Amino acid sequence: MAYFSEFTYLAASILFIFGLKALSHPDTARRGMNLAAFGMLLAIIGTLVRHEILRYDWIIAGLVIGSAIGAAMSIWMPMTAMPERTALSHSFGALAASLVGISEYYRHGAELGAFKMTAIGFEVMFGGITVTGSIMAFAKLSELVRGSPITYKGQNILNVSLFVVTAVIFITLIFLPGSSALFYTMVGLSFLFGILLVLPIGAADMPVVMSLMNSYAGLASAATGFALSNNVLIIAGTLDGFSGFILSILMCKAMNRSINNVLFGAFGAEASGTATQTEGVMREVSTEDVAVQMAYARQVVFVPGYGMATAQAQHVVRELAELLEARGVTVKYAIHPVAGRMPGHMNVLLAEANVPYSSLYELEQINSEFPTTDVAIVIGANDVVNPDARDNPQSPIAGMPILEVDRAHSVVVLKRGRGKGFSGLENPLFFKPNTGMLYGDAKSSLSSLTHAVQQA
């Protein structure tokens, strides 16, 4: 059975690698998820047959409870709540790693050698940070806690000091593993640091937070593998950890900001940045006027944002697009890499509505087409279409790559009201003469547009 277990671990590791590779493109993403899920099933089977297991009652209970929670989350949580579900998944995975580390220390304590103590300390420290950091991200995304940064005087100094103290305790434990008081102090400080780390980060930066928490959870799992001498945990955790870190770097690049600025810059706080001096007025337009523009356009580009997610409007967008295509209008979707509250958020929602992948265009592909686009429909997006990033060097988002919708012949912005959105920045796009504001719930507005286009 030992050989069988190692064989399943090897097969699972291969499936994880191929699954991760397949996730790099929308056309193969579904297959990648299936490969990774089957790999996880093999890893569980390989673990259940190991000779170290003496009794199965607690294991079976864990499988039943975990499966029930996972099934409930996947069945009843809507696709629009995918960021919140992902945050909870990160928290659960990190909690499992933390509990394994605490259990190993409780059982062996002073008997642990330097190597195992390093692995256990690492998994507990980063696991604890991920547990509470992910829960805080969930709370912000669910609006249980306000999405804008929560700051106070000396916050960054406190956070850095707290992390340094935690790291010093971790290093001390490597040489004095029998100091149980220090170990449990480190555990508590790790959980506290996770909360304080995410507290000053605004909802506009959640894509980076999500990928960073994913990285931490993976590194904690890899450390668990070293603590338990489990090869599949080492491989899977390392893949998860480093891919999450690379994704965090890419997300920061997409916003033209550093990780330090994301973690400690409190972007989105009311006092941050230079106020934009806007000229003109927000011009409100009617559903009928917009419907006529779209019905007789040559090309229409939809630009989805978080507003589409909150309104659960992705299916109505697809219905409207099909109606326009039936009239001979070319319809495309412009996707910004940090639109929404998690990496790939808009892709996931549009895939749920069966929007073909061939209609999705990344920022670099679609920007050159806006000058020849008749109508650009912005659905609840703000920063990713803010021309200040391109035109105002003093703006907090200066240099951030944007979707240049302002270059389209006509821009229609679907928005609930006149608020500034999660980032707290004014958007000059809303005041431009070629921009019309269509206020109201995005789903209702799109439904009305669909009906009006049918009558046009």
C-alpha cells in the first residue's frame, strides 16, 4: 500500500501541473479544473491508504463535513459571489494547515529538530495570517466591513513591528523548540497580523489581496508537506504558492503599482491622492436614446465591471448582445485584468452566461479599436476606464493601463448613482461630452435596453 500511495501522489502531482497549465487560457480552463479536481481525489485516496492511519472515524467525519460545506458553497453561492467564496476557500485551506502544525507541535514539542520546527513554524505563521486575512477580505467583499481602507495613525509602523516580532519568535523557536509559550504567542500574533494586514486595504485592491492570500495558503501547505514528509503537499503547495505570488505581481503591474503600495498605501482612503478638477456636467441619457444608438451601430463594445457582478446582470448582457448581433451589429467584450474583485472575475461571470471566449478581448487587443467603435457600454466600472490614469500625472492611478473607452464615438455608463465607487476617485470620463449616464440597477437598465432595441 505504501507503493500505491506514492504512485497516487505522483499521478496527482502530474495532474496538478497539467491542470495549472490548462488554466492559463480560457478555452482550456474547464479542463484544467477537472484535471486538478481529479488530482485532488487521487491525493485523498493515496492518503487514506497510508499505514500511519490507525482509525478512520475522525477522518470520515471530516470528509462528510468538508464535502457538505463545499457542496453547499458551490450549489447555493451565486457566481457573482465567487470572490467571497474564494476568500473562504483560502481561509479553510490555511486553517487546515495551521491546525496540522499546531497538532504536530502539541504532540512532539521539544522533541522537534530544527528542520521540522522550521517547517511547522512557517506553516503556522503563514497559515494564521492567511486564515484571518482571508476572512477579513471576505468581510470587505460581502460589505460586512466597509470596503474603503480603515486606517489610523501609526498603522504601518504597528503592522511592520508586529510582523518583525512574530518572525523573531519564529526564529527563536527553531533553536528553542520547547518554548511552548512562545509558540502559542506566535500563533496568536499571526492571526492578529492577518486582520491588521487587510484592514487598511481598499476593496479596489482586492484582486491583489486574493492572489496574495492564495500564495500564502500554498506556502503554508508546502510547509505542512515538509513537516509531515508528504510529497504531494510539498509539490501542490509550492505550485500554489509561487503561482499565486506571480499572479500578485501581474495584478500589481496591471495597476502600475507595487505590492508595498497595495499593502501599505491605503489606496482608496478619502484623504489619498490629488483631487481631480472635472469640467462639464454628467449628462443623463434615456433608455430609448441609447437603444437607438446601439441598434444602428456598426460595433458595440461592452465593458463589464464590478457593477455587473453586484447586479447579476451577465445573462442580460448576453441576451442584449445576441439581439444586437441578430441585427448585424458587431459585439465585443473588453476585459481589464483587475476588473472586479478577483483575478478573472469578469471572465468567470461571462462564461457562466455562455458568452463565447472568442468575443472576449484583453486590454492590449481592444484599445486600438475604440476610436472606430460606435458605442461603448460601461457596466459598473470606474478605475479601469478612468482617463486620469493616462492624462493626469498627479492622479493616484497615474500610469495604470486602462480601457480607453473615452476614445469611442459614444460612451454610455450604467451606474447606480453619482458616487465615486470603491476607489473614491472622481472619473473625468463621466463628464466628457461624448459620455451619457444611464442611472439605475444595471440588470434593470439592460433589460429595458433589450426591450427598447427590439422596438427600435
